[in-house]
Amino acid sequence: MTRSRQWLATLVVVVLVAAGCGGGEDKTNVTTIGVLSAALADTAEASTYRVSLFVGSTFALPAMGFESETGIDGQGPTMVGEISTEREHLVIDIGTMLEGLLGDIGDLGDLRLETWVDGEWIVMDTSSYQRLADANPEVDLGPIAPGVFSIDLAAIGAESPELLRALVGSSPPDLSELAVSLPTALREIEQTSTSPQIFVGTAIYADLLAAQGIDVIDSARSQAAGQALAQPISVDALTDFYVDFFENLDAEVVIELDERGLLRVFTTRADMSDIFSKMLDAEGLLPETSEQGRREAKEMFKDAVLVLETRSVYEADINLEVPLPPETTEDRTEQWRQFLIDAGFTG
């Protein structure tokens, strides 16, 4: 891989992890937040739902003549989650997400991650990662190596609540929590339609993540640890970088309710174009990069454009049977425990 491809792979994988409270003082804004909160009240009672997450991106590197744009409309969902009080089942399309950002990078095939979570266990299926292992046999995929395996949540939670949050913190949000927290995360908001009810606003990206029940620091550290598997980069430094970037990033939000007043569509849009220059300028983040390499990278990412959009479509309060996980005899609890401890979580 050339130095340019190495930089491209490194920084884009970093960006993929980004792949959401403060209320205003204006009386109109406060009133609209109250209207939205009341409208979402019934959503809080929905314990069973399906969510389909669509991700769109615009990624351009003018200095390299590279441009890739993937619209949300017409493409398959990046993730489908089925949630009940007993368990949740997630299917994440990794291949579509990578191709959307990197364009034509070869046939990734059906590259996906599938998980089942209940109160005591996570079962993961990373079988499709075998093509990554075959393509790069020198890369150690660690706890996400191809296979079907389980993680004992009860054992990890008994040892450390922080480790447990790091494992399950990226799950789809509890709708009862989202219905309460989402309105207050918006800095500005206005109702643009009453039939259907549509609300448009802005928020700090970190506040959107918190509104969805995601601990921003834990999430950033988990993402940084995943990047550190393949690149010589400090987990602590990258964690701090993510948190700071998310806390200073504006996002646009659209919330649409269905005819029953239940949350139907939640859309976000964030312009992350500055992440490249900020990453290259961050002191201590890329310590092994020479000054010449840094200059080449800055030239490569000059005038870079990265805009990420998400569209979550909810089907709430439906008759849904969440599938049971497959049987597995491989237990990777210790591998994941050690991986998280090495990443800086308290064990």
C-alpha cells in the first residue's frame, strides 16, 4: 500500500466511527420543545420496535481527484435493529458503509456484523470478516476475528460496570429515554409541519449522542481502541480528539412523527470536513509521522469534504419476534475483557 493509501485508510477509518444539552432561552424555542416532548410521550411507552439506519455521505479529496457520494434514498440500510424487552438483534452492513466513503475499493461482498444481546450474553457473528483476514493475513483482528462467539455480560458487569458500558453502549436507544432526552438536546427547534408533525432543529453532535443513551467518552474510547488495532496511534490521544471534535461539531436534526404521534423518522446531518486538518494538527496524535509525511498528508487532504447524514426509520409498538441467537461454543469473554482494559477502560 502506498503512503497515500495508508493515510487515506487511516483517516477514513477514524471517521467511520463517527458513523449523535442545552436548550435555548428563546421563548418560542422553549414552547416548541414542550410541544415536541408532549408529542413524543406515547413513543416512550413503545417497548418493541424495529429501526432501520440509513447512512449517506459526501467524501471528496480534490487534491487527489477523488469524490464519492452516496445518497440515503434508494440504498439499503446500514443497520437494522429489532428490539424487545427480552433481547435485541442487530445486523450491520459494514461493506456498504465502507464503499459509501471510499468508493470503488474492490468487492467487499457481504461484509457484515451480526449481534444478539440479552441481559446476560452477547453473541456475535463475524464470519464474513474472513475475507478481510484472507486479504490482509498479517493484520491481527483480535477479538473481532472471524467466527461466531459469545461474551458473558454478567461476568464482565460484575467485574466492572465501565467495561459493560463499553460493550453494550452502542446498542439502539431505549425509546422511553430517547423520547425524553431528544427534545432537550436541541439548541434550536421549530415545527415546520403539523400533518405529519415535523420538527427541524440543530444540536451539538455530542449532545445527540448523549440523548441516545451513549456515553460520549466511552464511545470515543471504544472507537479509538478499534482503530489502534491496525494503526500505531495512542488510544488516549485519539479518544480525547474524538470527544473534543464531537463537542464542537454542529448537526442538523429533523424529527418526524407518524399519525399516532410515535417517532417515525430521526435524521441528522453533520459537516465533518474539518476532521482531517484538525487530526493532522493535533499535537501528539500521530507521533510517528515525519514532518515530510505530515506535509504530504496535509496536501492530500487540502480542501477535503466530508458530510455524513443518517436517517433512522422507526417502526414502533409492533408485533415483533426478535430471533434467538445461533448456538456457539466459543467464549471470547476474556479476549474482550483484556482488549477493553488495554484500551484504557477500568477492569
